[in-house]
Amino acid sequence: MDHPLIDLINARIAAADKDGAFDNLEGAGKPLPECADPENYLLNKVAERNGAEPEFVTLSRELRKMRDDLMGESDRTRRREIMKDMSMMEARIDIARKAWTK
């Protein structure tokens, strides 16, 4: 099923083309840049420009903080809780890393 606004979109594109809005665009006539993931190129580019990072990187930062907390904790019960949380975080990082490489 087409988008309900497809006719309007096509009409605006045709009018812009007729008015020369697509003439002399940067990179016109040049080959497209190499891309490892062409289906998600635009999404990846927007995320990159806005400082996005893979989930496993964010989780790794949290794990580093947990390690610091563990080093500064003297209460055995609390240390055990932190170590359990660290174990779960390592599993989450592994899953996120595998999902990222697919």
C-alpha cells in the first residue's frame, strides 16, 4: 500500500525538478561513497553526526563505573550485589556486541 501522501510528494518533487532545485547539487556526477551498510546509510550517518554510539559502548561505560564502585566498597553484601550486576552487564554487553556485528 502506498503512503497516503505519495501523490503530493511526487508532485512536489516534480515541481522542484522543473524549477531546477536539483541542478548543481554537491557531488553531482560523482560516484556514491563506499558504504558497508547501504540500506541503513542515512540512518547511520544521522546517528554518527549526532554523537550516537553502539549500545555496547554505553554499557561498557556503565560496567567501568560498576568496577570503580566495587573497588571503593567495603561492605561484603553490597560488593556481592555489585558483582552480580557486573555479571549481568557483561552478558548484556556480549549480546549487544553480537547484535551490532550482524
